[in-house]
Amino acid sequence: MQVLYARAVLSLATAPQHTASLVADQCWPTYVQSHGLALANLWFSAQYALAKAAAGNGRPLTPFEMHQVRMSKPVPATSQVGG
């Protein structure tokens, strides 16, 4: 799991959709128990990057926009990312 997590982190900067897929498509219960919210934070970082790219204006997301992303793209329950 550590290698898969490392691949997800590395792909965040260049391919946030790949990061989101890695987090959503895997089952991480043991990793979550030992690493807390690291996967949830990785999931939201990928979603923020995708939202920023979709906006296309090059500026950082506002706190309100980040809140909208969190509400519209919650952590996938099937991967047990949120614990």
C-alpha cells in the first residue's frame, strides 16, 4: 500500500484525475488505520486541482469554492478512505 500511496502522491501534480482514481478504486482500511486522514487529504487535494483546472482562470480556489468541492465530491465510502 505504501508504494501505491506514493504513486498517488506523485501523480497529484501532473495527473490529479489519476490520483483520484487510485484513491477511489482501492480498498485502504489498514492504511487508513495507521495513517489517519492522509488519504482523505490526498483525495481532496486531487479534487481541488481538478476544480482549479476546470475553472481555467489560473487563480487559487477561494475558501467558498473549496467548500463547494468538498460538499460535491465527498471522500468515497467504498474505499474506506475516511476511516
